[in-house]
Amino acid sequence: MIQTEVRNQSDVKVKIQRFGSYLSGMVMPNIGAFIAWGLITALFIPTGWLPNEDLAKLVGPMITFLLPLLIGFTGGRMVYDIRGGVVGATATMGVIVGTDIPMFLGAMIMGPIGGYLIKKFDQALHGKIKSGFEMLVNNFSAGIIGGILTLIAYKAIGPVVVGLSNALASGVEAIVNANLLPLANIVIEPAKVLFLNNAINHGILSPLGIDQAAAAGKSILFLLETNPGPGLGILLAYWLFGKGTAKQTAPGAVIIHFLGGIHEIYFPYILMKPALILAAMAGGVSGVFTFNLFNAGLVAAPSPGSIFALLAMTPKGNYIGVLAGVLVATAVSFAVASLILKTSKATEEDLSSATEKMEEMKGKKSSVSSVLTTQGTVNLNNVNKIVFACDAGMGSSAMGASILRNKTQKAGLDVTVINTAINNLPADAEVVITHKDLTDRAKAKLPNATHISVENFLNSPKYDELVNNLKK
């Protein structure tokens, strides 16, 4: 009975992570375009740093057409490669023209629908097209399906999405007017640690924030998840009051988190001592309260959440408010985390002990201790590609891949080590390394690969064990 309940909880968590990852997956590859729009907006609008009426003409078309079309194309491509992307982008044009607001939500709906329908059409006709007619059928089927979806989106989907967007915007406005926005971080901070950070930021907050920024020139929503203050405070507390490996690795984690903007680096430190989530929540709430007090906001989503990215996306006249929010969040988080660490009864605070503590917090058995039981079968002749995977494929997995790549090179091993998003795991990966909270999803995508779970991508004994096994 208990095992069934635990398994159901795990299945729900995996499904939520997968859905959130899918939402963020439509936005993350296009962050460069969002930043370009944010910079142009910050520079050339009438209240910008370098007001220019001619160049400011770029702002409207970029947010109205370019960004939604990129999202629609990416959503369709995630379902059915380039062909799905083309149909998805075509269908997205219907909701763009059929409304007078930026259609990010509509793009997230029509993009995957377009990819899904063309995929099902191709599957239905597979092997049934006469030789010589393949190109004709492929081109016209994509055009016809894309055209029909565009008309449906223009007449039916667009108005529904407008209503939904207005309802969401009204809800956010009501929360802001009631001064309740800081309470959102009571939910956001724990969700981040459960690897829903990209889904929250790029799947929910960014689309709403862009609507606000288009109207007001800035939005506080861009600061809710990306504020590095809560994580910085926790890492500083470990640096001063931690023990063992956690204390030793905290200084490097501070640099990666605060300057590099990779927030995932501090998640294992909280998972090792779950009470520290209170420090993150307190820091997040106090930071947003400060942002609210100063009426601070950003012109676009900073990605990654580095202090440099935050400052780059800060509009004229908002620097004091943004910096004050980050500093207050850091101070509050540090104070709470320091109190927890200093009063903790635990005698050992080592990242290697996180498995047992996480099992107590999660209420389920961890596979970390047994995941390498199959390592004896790993043979250098059989392993050509090792893949690190995380939610976005650009943060913690990139750091882990770099560390293992150096180790394999020093060991003289001819093995390819890459990093990717968990949704894009290549089929030829023989060894897949993920954080333990993402291992179930990785196994579902590549059940025949050897899977290795780690607690901390920067400092895992599993790397040396894997290298030694490969050398054998």
C-alpha cells in the first residue's frame, strides 16, 4: 500500500516535470531572440537609454510576429522535427493575426498541435504513396493542414486564448494590487528545487511578463524566479557554517550561481538539508517585496539568472530597486540558512549523505546507491558516447560534462561526452548521467542505456568510478 502510494507520487512528479519541461522547451531555445528584443526595447523606446523613433519600430513586429512564430516553430519541431515546426509556425500565424496582443500562449498551443497533426497524417500514409508522388503529397499535405489550422486558429482558437490571457493578466494584476505577489515565492522556491525552475520561468512567468513589458516597458514577473539572492544566501551560509564537502564546494558554487547564473547548482545543498527550503522561501518573499516597494522590473527575461543578465535587462531608473531586491533576498536567506545550519543536530554535512536524507524528505527509496550495480558490464569497447542530461541541457549538465570530459581525456579514453536537455536524449547514448530527481524520466526515454544518478554535478564520486570501469 505504502509502496503503491510512493510510486504514484513519483509518477505524478515525473509527469509534472515532463509537462513543465515541454513548456520551457518551447521558449528556452529562443531566449537569444527574447534578449535581443529586450535590449532593443531598453535602448530605443522613448523612455530608453538611447531613444530612437526609427529603430524603436523594431519593437512591435518582434514581439507580435517574430517571438510567437519562433515558439510555434519550436513547439511543432519538438513533436515532429522540421516538418512539424513548419506546420506549427503556420498555424501560429492564425492566432497572431486574429488577436491584438502578443500570442505566446497561443503559440504554445498551436505549435504542438500543428506538429502532432502532420505527424499523424504522415504515419497514416506511410508506405501508401506511389513512387514519384512523395514530394507532391508531402508539400501539399503540409500546406493544406497548415492552412486549415491557420483558419481555425484565426476564427476559433485566437479569441479563446485572448480570453484566457486576459483572465491570467487580470489575476496577476489583482495579486499585485493586493500586495500579495511576494507570497508567490512560497510556491516558486520549492518548485525550483524540484527541477521545475525552467518551466515556471519560461513556461509561465515569461509569457505573462512580456505582455506586461510590452505595455509598461518592464515587468516584475521577470524577477520572481530569476533572483539569485535566495540561492546566494544559502551558499554563503554553507561557506561559513557548513561542514565537509558542502563547505569546501560552496565557494565555487557561489561563483557559478551568482555570476554564471546556473541556479541548479544550489539545489543539492537544499535537498541535503530540506529545512533550508525555508531560507529560500524567506529570501524569495523578501526580495519580491523589495522589488515591489521600489516598483522595479526588467524589460525581458534574464537567462541565465546571473546578476549580469539581470543588470543587462534592467531598464533606466530601476537599478537601485533591482539591486536592493537581490541584496535583501541574499541577506534574509543567509540569516535563516545560517540559523538552520548552526542549530542543526547533524554532525556530518557532506553531499554524499544527501541520499538518505532525501529519501526521508521524498518518502521514497533512492536508486542512487544501487544505480552502479550494472557498472561491471560497462566495457570500453561498448561505450562511445556518454550523455549528461538536465532539464534545459545548458546549466548543470554542461558543467558535469566538462568535468567528466577532462577526466576521460586524462585517462586516455576515447569517449565522447556531451550534454543535452532530457527531452532530447540521443538514441545512441550508452551511458546517461542525470540528477537523481530526473533519472526516472531519462530511463523512460532510453531504457536500454546505463543510467547513473548523481546528487551534485560538480562533485560526484560516480565520475571516478565510471572512468575506472571504462579503463578496465
